[in-house]
Amino acid sequence: MNHPGYLTRDVERRHPGPGRSPSISLCAVWLTILVLTMSLAMAGCSRPPPSPSTPSATPAPAPAPAATPTPTPPPAPPRPANPDVILATTTSTQDSGLLDVLIPLFEQKTGYKVKPVAVGSGAAMAMGQRGEADVLLVHDPDAEVLFMQADYGVNRRLVMHNNFQIVGPAADPAGVKGAASAVEAMKKIATAKSIFLSRGDNSGTNAAELRLWKAAGIDPVGQSWYQQSGQGMGATLSIASEKGAYTYTDDATYLARQKTLSLAILVEGDKVLLNVYHVIQVSPGKWPRVNSAGGKAFDDFMVAPETQKVIGQFGMEKYGRVLFTPDAGKTEAELGSA
């Protein structure tokens, strides 16, 4: 049984009383919904627009390093009318390796092509006397003076020097090490009758050796202990090493071959062991068909400051010491050889 009050409220919900229209209630509901919707819309419009997201800064790529400009090679020299130059030279300039450095420099600088003929200084000057060479590089000052006096050469100029040495077996059977002079050492070799190997080729080295024998008052030619190779300095050193013999050599060739030899330096440093080199152009007055321009170009090249600098550095990188001392512009008197 329902409580009377409950019945009244239930009836009122089901049957609204006078003045309470159902349409009015629905309108109120819809009005409320509309107001709320508009409020939300206005609230959304009043918000500041979202700021655009700032993209993370991307570092600009580093500029590519500038390419190192390729140096422009110097223009090739004009080809000479007569490009072939015959150089008659002592074997020591070839055996030491010096020509292997200088000739390419000369050819690159001038356009000439050099044909080197490495022989003894005497044979080189004989070629000049016959007009078979255009320029000479030699080291026999006494013979060179005679060559010039006979008008076979022009433009004789001092280029460089090194030194001669007496080398031999480390055991030194003749006891020459520590001799007071080179002349005294030669006397000891002769007295001991130890084998001495001469080049015997009329070279500048051979001529210098014979001057020492003469200064010692000894004529060794024909003695059983005095032998001759008839070859250049490199070959003579090799033969002396095989025979356990003494010999006379320039220091540049010995140093270049030292690792292949069983020979020790026994005498050096004496003033008479100075070894001086000159360049000489073969006289076009004697031999009009020689390459006068090419010979003069090589003559000038050998005394040029750039070439002298190369000569003064040659051997340092490989041997730890220079093999030749540049002397262009000096006199033989300044070197102590005149």
C-alpha cells in the first residue's frame, strides 16, 4: 500500500498539475544545451592560436675545403736546332752517381739531350782533340792546361773538388795507416812489396797516382807487386777488394761503393790528395762541326748557382756527407792546388 505522500508525488510526475506544460520543460532543456554549446565555442575562439612549432636548428653544412691549386709546370724549353750533346767525362762523376742527378736537370732546363761517355780524363781530352765530343768534365789539371794551350778547348772553368785516398785491406800489411804523408805511404807499399792495383788508364786518377810515385822517387811500372786494371774507378775498387790490394781512389766513388768492398781508408787529408774538376767546351775554332751551342750550354749549366747548390748537397741524404764541394767562381790557388 503506498503512502499517501508518495502517491501524490508520483501522480504529480505522471500528471503534472495545472500550469506545468511539458513543452516548456523541453524548451528549457534545449535552451540550456544551446547556451552551454555557445559558451564552449566562444571559449575555444578566445584561445590564442597554437604557436607553430619551431623546427630544430640544423647546422649549415661546412663549406668544402678549397681545392689546392695544381702548380702549373714550367713551359718546356724550345727544342734546340741541334739537341744532341756529347759529354766526355771522367768515370768518377758517373760511378759516384752525380751525373744521374745533373744530366736530367740540364736536359729539363735546356731541351738538350746528353750522351755521356765516361772514360778517364786522358781519354776524354783525346776525344776533344779529335772533335768527337762537345764538352768535357775532367780532373787532370796539368793535362788540361796543355789541352787549352793547344787551342783544343775554350771556357775552362772550375766546377768542384773532392779528395783522393789510399785504400787497402784492413789488415794493412804494408803499415801505411798513420803515415806522415801520402808520399810516405807509397814508399811503405813499395818497401813491403804489397800488391798495389793501379787504374793504368791514363785517367786523372792514374795521373795523380803516378805523381805520388814520382814524388816518392819510385818507378813502380814493371814491378811484380804493381798491377794495372785498365778500367774505371768503380771496377778497379772491386778488383782491389777481391785481391786484397792497395789502390788510389777518389773519395766519392769509394763512398758510393763502400758497402760492397773489403777495403778500408788508410790515408786521407793530405794537401796533395786534392782532386779538382773543370768543365771545358771543345773549341769550335778547331772543330766547326761540334755542337758549340750545346757545349756552351752545358759549360754554363755546371757553374750556374742552382747547379752548384745541387752539387753541394749531393750525397748528404744517402751517405750523410757531401761527395763534392762546389767551387765555381774560385781559383785553384784558393783551393791550394796551384
